[in-house]
Amino acid sequence: MEKKGKHKITVSEFFEKWNTVIVFCVIVIIASLLTTNFMQVQNLTNLLKQNAGIGIIAMGMLLVILTGGIDLSVGSIVGVGNVIFAFMMQTHSLGYSIGVTLLVGAACGAISGYFVAYRNLQPFVVTLSVMTVARGYAYIICKGASISIKHPDFLAFGYGTFLGIPKQTYLMILIFLLIWFVLRYTTYGRIVTAIGSNEEAVRLSGIRSRIYKFSVYVVSGLFAATAAILNSSRTGVGSPLTGDGFELDAIAITVIGGVSLNGGKGTAGRVLIGVFVIGMIGNIMNLTKVSAYTQQVVKGLIILCAVFMQTLQKKSRA
Amino acid sequence: MGKQYAVEMEEITKTFGGVHALKEVSFQIEKGTIHALVGENGAGKSTLMKILSGAYTKDSGKIIIEGKEISGGSTLGMKKAGVGIIYQEFALAPDLSVAENIFINRMNLGKGFISWKELNQRAGEIIDKIGFQIEPRQKVEELSVAYQQIVEIAKALGEDARVLVLDEPTAVLSPYETEKLFQVLRHLREQGTSIVYISHRLDEVFQLSDEITVLRDGEVVSHNRTEETSMDKIVSDMLGRSVQSLYPEKTAAGNETVLEVKDLNLGNMVRSVSFALHKGEIFGIAGLVGSGKTETARAIFGADKGARGEIVLKGRKIRPASPYEGVKNGITYLSESRKEDGVLLDMKIRENVTMASMKKVSKCMVFHIKKEKKYVEEMIRRLSIKSNGSETLTGDLSGGNQQKVSLAKWLSVDSDVLILDEPTRGVDIGAKMEIYGIIHELARQGKSIIIASSEMEEICGLCHRVLVMHKGLAKGILEQEELTKHNIIHCSVNNSSEQSLKAGGI
């Protein structure tokens, strides 16, 4: 039956629309109640700084998941990008090093994109392979040890703030705004979303869907490499371990942000909130001195809850 | 003794969130008869049958099966009472054998282990009873759709169904298969099974049924014995108004050739097909499922790779190798299966309508959303798409309106040739007439249209000329004055292949 008529927002619809925001607010309240130092400037600055990288990665992941794919390689691209950047910095200029690192990230994404879009392989398998290979290369390049970076201006950027907010955070906000705009107002964003909704219908509409599918992996790789550079500016070293598990964090963020893993549904704004939800959960547990192992358990359970809530809403709508 | 009823549904009422889906509907099925249930989409047919199958719970009313009142509301309970439903989407496990599917929920036949011999034997008996030959050991996925449907029927009978409900069973069948199915249903009727037959195809309803009940807006509008009513009466009952004819009057097509297809080949399904299409012409491609009409249509558009042959569009040779090139060439293609690859159900009407013509409403890849909305609202008005405006989710629309959204998408592209593959499949009669009107209007404006359809009535009613296809071969082209259902069938079966090559040529 078709139901027509005036549109009154029901309670469940309200929750569906705002659940990410609600979760966000609840966590802020819990955080300020549980701990005395959560609301301190020092902690909030840290929070922003620590999550700039993963926030950028999540924006790339959003594009990939919108097409119905998944990118498991982002964590390893952070690792290999981090090492390559530190390695290049020993002998080359900052600009050159940044350029090469970004190129490597984009290339990793292009490999995934090629096999997914033009060879019809499963994104999960393809990016899993790229993930393994990239991590391996990270170890090979630095022979297992970490490389330190000595570039005062660059390290200053990592610690620097502008108007009290970490400089890295501005970059993340910039990328967020870009993705938000692209998804909301451009043909590219529309097509990427449509591919996740029904790829064959998009193709039969006379759109070269493969190019778009290919491109999201390149963007994701590029963003991961960007995160790698930000990370080294914060830590001052290139280590092959960097970015371990980032892919799962990024996926968790998108899920918390209400993005459908089947593709075709998701917005940049909610993913941004998801970044801070995940970030704050970790932050609260650090402040309350919950052990790292327990943190894993709690994070996992929260993600499970988020996904479960989404399915409940879907059912109530049907 | 009066009439014996297999099922009596009395004053059934069902509401969804305050909206009446059914208002005191009474519906009786006499034992051993075929009772057709017709009505537009949203009239309440499916809701009524879902109550009968136990998938929905009624708000009030009574269900009496073979004299016993049943509370309903449980699919298992209704199955036990003897009601079997066959939906449009089959509920078969494709990897399992026919016998396994028939006995899916009791493969051990009440014993502690599976006796394959007995299982296959008992399945064979049931299939024999229907009057068909299917090997019980064969995997279901290897069967044609028609045979799968027979397996569904066998499954219901295996569960001892005495009332069988079929929802649009012929939507995917060829006329030959449809005839076979009718034989089966008549056979079952003789054996005392009562059948509810839901269909949009009224000619079939009149061929098959003993009684016809028409539903409109959740109420029974009429209930007649089939021989005592007429097609016109049923159509006006369904629509709530009288209609003259389903099809608009044909206007003359132009003489200028727009598209020429010469010796088109694609695998086994398109074998040296040739024809010419004129300006303002509605050109039909008729044929059964598997005749190659869809493949021919897709090859001209460029949907599939590997087509050979010559396609000349307005004097220019083209080689469409992808839909992208097809659209660029000025050829558009409305696909056969709306839900699978026609419209994006999760997206808004607005986003669907401009999917193929984004450049019209954007600049440097950035949308001019206001302009887009205005344009789409205009299309919604022009095609009278029933919705809450351009921001409605396409998946919330009825089949007919979804199809209009799909049409709107292609009308937004400036094309010379519009190919429509099964333009009215699964569309109810009101929307069908509107779609026919749109097609007619486009042709009058000088667009050339190709319609591939397995509904022969539609082909005869709409087209100027028709290419008849059978097993990938062009069997001949029928001119307007020769267009009858009989001639199409005759042409598709009787012409020998040599003749057909000649006849198919230009």
C-alpha cells in the first residue's frame, strides 16, 4: 500500500535523522560528568589533533562505501606513506617529499580501483591484498626501524595552533567541506552515490560508471597519504607500524555516522560527527584510565550497538 | 445443498497507520473454481491475499476455510488449513534439486534420515499429477522460469494445498508457457483445487476464470461470473470510469529514414537482424521471452559488448559499444526490468529524472538545484507522476509511476531514437493508458520509437510496423494493416528461415 498524506515526523523518524547527533551529545555529557579534565582546553586540542588524520581517512572511506565498496588498505597506506615521507625527508625538500608521498597513496588507490572497477574483483579481497603488500613495503623501506624527521618548520606545523585550534584540524575541516560540497552539489557526488544504489542502472543511463568507481579508491588512497603526512608531523618519526587498524576505525566511524555498508546512503556531516564520537570514546577511556585492552572491547560493543540500532530503524520504517 | 465454498472471507477490514487498505471486503471462492481477483495497484489485492496467507493479521472480519473458522495471522496456520500462495518472486532454493525444493521443510518425510529414493519418487508423483514432466533430481536453477513456477505449484500441492493463490503468474512467461500453465490450472480445477488468480492481463483473466472480483480502493466494486461480464465493464469497474479504448488513435508516420540496422548479430540471440526506422514511427519488435528482442534492442543502444553489423543513424555509421556512446549518439533505452536496472529506488524522483541529462541542470559539474527542481516538477506534471513532488523517494511510488520516472529520465535527453523494452510490464491499467498516451505524443512530435514487448495486444494497438522475432531470427515485418495477434504468432512460427531472411531485409 502506498501511504500518502501530510508529513508529520514520528519519533522513530526523528531518531533516525538525528541519532548520530544524539549519540554525540550523550557522549559529551557523559564525558564531562565522568572526568574533570575532559572539558579542559588541553584535552580538547589533543582530541582534535589526534583525530585529524582519521577524520580525513574517513571522508575517503565514505566515498568508497557510498559506491558499495570498502577500502581496507588505508591503514597500510598510512604506514607506507609515513615511512616513505620520512625517508624522502632525509635527502629531499619538504614539498618534494609531500608530493611523492601523495603520489604513492594515490597509486595504491589506483591499483585497488583498477581491479575493482575494470576487472570486477571484490573490493574486500583487492584492498586486503593492497593492505598486506603496502604494509610489507613499509617494513622493507625502513628495514623495520623507524626514521626520525628533522625539519623544524614541519614539526612546528604538527604542534602549531591557529586561533587556539590545531592547524591539522583546519586541513581536516577543509577536506570535510570539500566532500560535503561534492556529495551535495556536484554531479560527481550524485553519480558516486547512485552507483552504490544501483550500478547497472547508472551504467544504462549512459554514465561511464567505472571511471567513478575507480576514482573513489584513488581519492581514498590520496587521503590516507595525507593522513600519513599529518601523522609524521605530530610524531616526528616515520614508523612502519603507523596506521595499524586505521581501516577498521574509519569503517567504524562511517557506520556510526549512519552510512550504509551496502552503498548509496551516507552524508559527510554525520561521518564528521562519527569521527568525534569514536575519538571521544577513546579519549574518555584514556582519561578514566581504562586499560587499552578493555578499550578495544568497549569500542567493538559500541559499534555493534550502532549497527543494530540502524537495522531496528529500517524495520520500523518498512 | 447450496454452493460449496473453499474459502469465505467475510467483511475483512485492514488498516495501516489509519489508512484503510481494506474496508469490509467479502470474498468467497467456490470449491473447484478459478476465481480472478483484479484491480489497480494499491486496490488491496495483495493485502487481501496476504491476510489469506497469514502474512498480515486482519483487523476484523472472518476467515472460513472449508467450513471451519480460522483465526489467521500465522503463515504456518494457513498452510495447514490448506492455503498455498505463489508470489511473483519465487521462494525456491536454486542450488537444490526439484524434489528437495518440493519437500523443503520435511525432507526426511517424517523419518529420522533422508531417503533420496522415496523423496524423488514422491516428488515425481506430484509433478505427474500436475501433468508435467520434470526430472525430480534436476537442480532448480537449471529450469526455465515457467518450469520453476510449476515446481512452486508442486511445492504447494505437496503441502496439501487445496486453495492455490497465484500472483501475476504469467508476467515472465511466454504465450506458449502461459498456455501450458493454463492447462495445468484447469487440470487442477478438475481435481477440485480452488484457485485465486491475480493478474493485470485481462485477456488471460477472461480466458481462464470462472468468476471475477474487482477491487478498487480497498473495496469490492463488482463480482460477476466471467461469462456474464465483459472486458469493458471490468476495466471501467477497475478505474471507476468508463473508457473508450486503451490505445490512442494512430497517426501517420513519416517517410524519412532515421535509423537503419543492417545484418546485426550478437551471439545466438541476435542473428542477422535488419530493419529501418522512420521519423515519427512507432516500430514494434514482437517475440516471446528468449526471442532475441531485448538483445536486439540492447545491441542498438550499446548495452552489451560484441555486437556486429551496421547501424546507420541519420546517415552516419555508428558503433555503440557502451550505453555512454549510445546516449551520445542520440539513442536512449528504457530497460526491461525497472527494479533491477531501470530506476534507482533509494534515490529521489529528481535525482532519477536528471540521471542521464545532468549537464542540462549543472555547470562545471555543480548542480543548479533550484533549476533542477523546477525542471523535474515540470516533468512530474507533464507525465502526471503521482507523488509528493520531486523530493519523493522513487521506491515509494507505484510501479506505473516508477516507470514514468524512468520515461522522464529518457525524455530529458535529446535523442532521435527512443527504445522502450517492455514499457508497461507490471504497470496497472490506468498508468498503462497514460504511458501509451505519452508514447503516442512523442511519435507525433517526430521522435522515432522502438517498442520491444511480449504483450502482443500492446504491440498491435500501438505500432505502425512490427518486426517479429523468434529464436534470434527476424521472421518478418508486418505492416499496420496486417497487425493482429494471429498474424504475429503465425509469422513467428511458420516462416521458414530462408523466407525470414528475405522478409527481414529492407
